Amino acid sequence: MSDRPDPRTATCHCGAVELRVTLSDRLEDARRCDCSYCRRRPAPVVSAKLADLTVVRGADHLTLYQWGTHTAEHHFCSVCGIYMYHRRRSDPTEYGINMGTLEGVNPAEYEPVPWNDGVNHPSDR
């Protein structure tokens, strides 16, 4: 018997993009970031290892946004604009998954979601 959680489905608003993801965090461990980018889209995120996320449908609809060091990779649905996930700058072996894209999850039920200090990112020192 495995201790790993079951894979979850994540979708954008229009349904063009679907992910299958096994979280490494509990939903109760969701976080927000206050860096210059994330505070403009304050979606709570949970974690998954790179190998634990698969784009099931809509890879051709994903748009990539990067800036600064180009370490973080933010992926959006090009049809409806929903932020789906990002490869983390703080740990490039992990993705942050937009909690609001997970099927059956309402992020409001997990408030208050704590904020991480992204303004003073360790990579900037």
C-alpha cells in the first residue's frame, strides 16, 4: 500500500487544459507569495515534484511567462488566461499548482492561506 496521495485533476476555466498531478503537499499547506508577480495574481499554490505533473490535454494551449532570472516558468491557458502552474524559482525541482484549478477544491475553504516572503527572495541575495 502506498503512502502517496491519489493523483488529482486540474483544469483551466474553459477546459482547454487538463493536468494530472500528485501533490507533495496537503491542501492545508497551501501558500501565497508576495513577490512583484505573484501579488498581482494571489492564487494559493500547493506543491508537486516535476515528475508528478502531466499535461493530459491542451499542451498546445499553454503559454509560458518568464522574467528576471528566467528560472521560474509560469504556465497559463492561452484561451481563458487562467494561471495553471509554475516551475519554482525557490526550488526548480518542484511545481507550484494553482489550488483553484484542482477539481473539487474551493480555496476559500482553506483560508487564511499564509504568505511567503517573495520580495526578499534568497536567490536575490
